[in-house]
Amino acid sequence: MAKIAALLSLFVLLAASCGSGNSDFETLDAGAVAEADTSGVTITLVTHDSFVVSDGIFDSFTAETGITVDLLSGGDAGEIVSRAVLSAGQPEGDVMFGIDNTFLQRGLDANIFTAYESPTLDAVPDELELDDEHRVTPIDFGDVCLNTTVTGVDGQVPTSIEDLTDPAFAASFVTENPESSSPGFAFLLATIATFGEDGWEDYWQQLADGGVTVTAGWNDAYYGEFVSGGGPKTIVTSYATSPVAEVLFADPPVDTAPTAVIVDSCFRQVEFAGILAGTEHPEAAAKLIDFMLSPTFQADIPLNMFVAPANGDVDLPAEFVEHGVDVPNPLTLSPEEIEENRSEWTERWTEIVLR
């Protein structure tokens, strides 16, 4: 009878564990985080190479919490996620910033994060919270979109993603390789979301037949082949905020952007921060998550990284309002679907476009 009772108790515990959804990762309590003494603690924020913030942005955070933040950047989003997976449980830092929805499932499946529901999440729109367990926290979002010159091709300007199948537009289009470029992969996802499994390959076949140009990365496309860099191409895979940057950095100054955005081509990227499982300073790491959602940090994001703050209470800069575009219905795919099909989709794209 004692053995039977023990077995029944074990069964109940296992059933409760499976039903909780939290058996494979740790969860931090917000109350304990708020009460923790973090004076004198130094933590490392792991970021991708595109992470840019104003000098001194963490000074107020240090003054309030006693926490010093060191930055460790290296590679793109895929590289920092891959390193975190390989070092799971013994992370190279305490917090990761820069994992986005195209790599999110890989990180979640590898249990590289400690769950933490920040009190500041109340200001974040629900559609940006892609993990119900709060293992990651939305920090910013942006849209990868087709950009075109306002003068177009022989006076004709494409207005939809479908227009690029016209050979004249295809020959004037430069995009990035989805196997080596984040915006290139995002545009591939945009075509899959638009045309579905039955249509996206035919779309790319038409682009390939029409003479689309492919580069390894965004810099080679935008500042090499596209007219902004002196190249011949008038259509490029870039961002919804590229026209804002065109105005801000124009020399000589301009009042309006020379480029426009094809809104129905936009795929939304959401960037997250997460506490790396195994950190020796989980409470300090959680406080950094809170700070990254605060108005102080969120207001610093747009004009440094040209993406929108996740905190809906933070206003966009005037330059974004005047020269940016609204993307009311961005294209999306679930992180699970992206991770499940990534290799197959990029392999099929390579066969169609490059071989």
C-alpha cells in the first residue's frame, strides 16, 4: 500500500508539472525583484551589432538601482541566439537583447531564458507579446518593407508586392539573400505570408526570370545596388523607416524623402529582451528588463535604431510622424511555423533564385 501511495503521489506531481507549462524553465517573482538589494552588482547585456543607444542612457538606471551595465555585442540576431543555445545554463551574459520573432522559437525551445513578467508590460500592446509565459519581453518593433524611388521605373512606380512580377520592376529590384540577411529573410517570409505555400515559389520564379538582383546583406543592397548608394536599382528590400533616415541624413538637406514604402509588402519584426537562464544576478537582470521598457529607454530607441518603441505610452519623434508610414496590417507568421520551416524555405528559395 505504501508503494502504491508513493506511485500515486508521483503521478499527481508529474501531472501537475505537465499542466503548469513552467516545468522546463525558472520563473522570477516581480515582488521579489522589486525588493532585492542590487547595489554594486554588474551585469552584462548581450546584444546584436545593430544595438545603438545614446551615451549615458544607463546612468539613471545605475543611480536608481546600483547596477552597472556592461555591453557585449557580437553578430546578428541569429548568431547571438546560436551562441546562447550552445552555452545554455552557463550564459555569456545576464540579459539578451535582439532575439526577434524570426528566431524566437529556437530560443524558447532551448530553454535559454528565465521567465519574468515585468510590471511595465501593461503599456505593451498584446499583439507584441508572443510568449504567454513571459520568457521574453517585447522592447521594440519594426517592419521590413519594399522601398521604391518616388520616380519609379520610366515614371511607373510599383504600388503592391504583386507589381514586382512585371519584368521591368523585377529587373530594377535588389533584395538580400535570406540565408545571410535578416531583412532578406523577412521579405521571404512576407512573400510566404502573402501568397501561401501554393504561390510563393511561383512569385519568386517570376522575379528570378525577370532579373532580380540578390546581395549578401542590406548594406550591399541599399548603399551598393540601390540608387541611394549610387547604384542603378530603384526598388529595394529595406524598412518602413528608411524614408525617415533619408530625410534626417540627407546632404544637402531635403524636405521630403526620395523614397516611398510599399505598405502591403511589410513583414513585422518584434525584438525582445530576456533574462538568460543561469545568470548569477537574476533580480538585477529583471530590473534591467523593467528599465528597457521604461519611457526613458523607450524614447531613446527610434532615432538610434529606427524602430518603434514597444511601450505604447511613448510618443514617436516628430520625424517619424512626418516622414514615416503607417503599417496598419503588417504581415506575420508564427514563431513556431518559422522555426519549423526555415531550412526548407531557404533551400527552396536558393534553388529557385540562385541555381
